[in-house]
Amino acid sequence: MLNTYTSYQMIAKDLGKALDRVEAQPIVERETEYYLKNITKVKSIDEFIKNDRLFKYAMKSHGLEDMAYAKAFMKKALKEGIANPDSFANKLTDKRYAEFVKTFNFAELGDQATVFNKAQQGTTTKYLVAVNLAGGDPNSEAVKKEVKYYQENIVKIKSAKELLANDRLYVFAMNAYGLGGSVENKEMMAKVLAGGVRDPKSYANQMADTRFAAFATAFNFEAYGADATTINAAQKPSTEKFFRQTLEENAGKENEGVRLALYFERKASSISNFYQVLADPALAKVVRTALMLPEAFAQADVDKQVKLFEQKLKVSDLSDPKKLGEFLKRFTSLWEINNPTSPALQSAGILFGMPTSYGVSTDLMFAMQKLRF
């Protein structure tokens, strides 16, 4: 059996292929086909929860499979939504619930929750509001004509370049976001779209006028590519999350350390403080293991735990691919020592410099000591 670090690396170095293999599994393929075919038909919270097959798929995609039975609990979370900071989902320590509600946002979008797209319905709605505020008649034939053209053609746009090249669609979209005065500045808008909004330092995010970031969010070609004008969080993004969850679960059946490493890697970029880590048992276990802290440390005062973590780690390092890689190298190596996958004699020999087919190499152990912790 391969050691923890090697097993993790074999998956992480070509994650795309690993996910493709998961997607090709017969049961995954079958459930995904059913999900995509039927999720768009769901128009209410009750319909969603009553369809066990769809609901369980959705719950698993967000790592909440074990809570699929708690339908009254989930109904309350979905009903209250996430717009209010004091809503049920937002007040839960486990942020996976808020993410789930954001994906299946019936509270805000109603019967359009599973089909809503910001570039489609979202932009059309904003356009009609803008027309109304400007003193026009949203029911006029001219407005209806523009809306009809936009709805029929925006779904055909597969890139920022195509959007900028179609003046009729482009002007409609710019007016919808109150940016009519910048229509002529296509060079600037190309930069807005090219940078997207994922990076806080992107062109749009650094502009004082937040309407540009809102525009880049709606026409998010940087993040979604050709799917930007058709994507809905309840559709393809949910299936991609399902594949990743399944990949991690499969890895965990062989080695729990690999599953933890993959999970931490997925969550790392969203970690902004160590209180978030402590709120997630899996993330906390990875950090404690990497810092060689005993399980009993989890019972210590939360503030004291955070203080120690901050002394040993920089949260910002978790968003740095190279430093994250070093951190997970340390974690998987220490996990292997505490949970050896190879026979005792073989592991001992490896630690003292024998040929390294399994276990933790001497070089790796020395390298670990040089990491900043």
C-alpha cells in the first residue's frame, strides 16, 4: 500500500483526471444524469425536499450527506435564506449550510432558483428596473422587443469577446447595470471582464464604482468560461461538487489522511482566520496533526487554540499554492507516522535511510524540520 503522502500526491498532481474517473463510475454517472435532468423542474422548497433522490444528491455535493434525513432542519434553513445575517443558516457555525442555501436560493429566487442565471434573468430584471427608473414604460413594444432579443441571444454568447462584439446585447447589459455612460469604453470593459471578481485585486474589484464588479459577476467569463451565460449554481456546479465529494470519500476508504488532505486543499483558499478552522473538525484535525498537537488540545480554550495556531502558521500562507503544498506535505508525512500504512519493520527501515518504496524518507523528515511552524 502506498504511503499517505504518495497517495495524496497521485491524486492532487492531476486532479482533473481523478475527477474524470469518478464521473465515469456507473453509479455516479447514473445519479448525475438523473439530477441534471430533473433539478430544473423543481420550483419550490417542498418539491425539492420531497424528491429524495435529488435532495440526497444535492446534500452530498455540499458534504452534508449525513444530514439528508433532517428535512425539517433543512427546510427551515432554505425558507429563511441567507439575505438576513440573522437567518437560521447564517447563524449556524458550520458554513456548509449557508453555502447550500446560497446554491438552492428559493428564499430569494422563488420558482426560478434552479434555473436562475445572473446574465439571463438577473440582467433582464435589472434592465426593466432601469427603464422604469428612467421614466420609460417597461411594457412598451420597443422594450419588449429588446428584452426578447436579449433573452434569445445572450445564451449563445460564450466569451467576453463575443459579448463586446454584439453591440445590441452589450448595450442592453451595460444599461441594465447603470453603465450606459461607459458603453464606448470597450477597452476598459474588456479588462473588467478579463479580470473577473475572484481575485480581490482584479481590475473590477479595485474600481471605486462597484457597478463594474457587479457586471463582471453577472458576466463571469473569467470563472465560468463558455458557461457564464447559462450556468446556475444548482445545476453543473453542484455536480462538480458531487464529484469532488465522491473523490474524497473514495480516498478516505483507503486512507483517511488522504481524504483530510484533499479536503483541506479544497477549503484552504477560503480560510481567513483560525476560528473558521476550529469550527470545522476536519480542518482542525489537519492543523493539529501538522503542528504535532495531541487530540486533547482540542479541549483547550478556543482563543488559546487560535493564538497558538497564529504563532505557528500564517493564514495567508494557506492561499499560497507552494506554501500550502509544503504544509500538506508535512501533514501527510506526520499522519503516516501516526497511522502507518506499511509494516512496522519496513517503516522503521525507511526512516533510517533504507530504500523508500513506502513510508517517510529520511530526506523528507529533514525537509519537514525546515518548514516554518
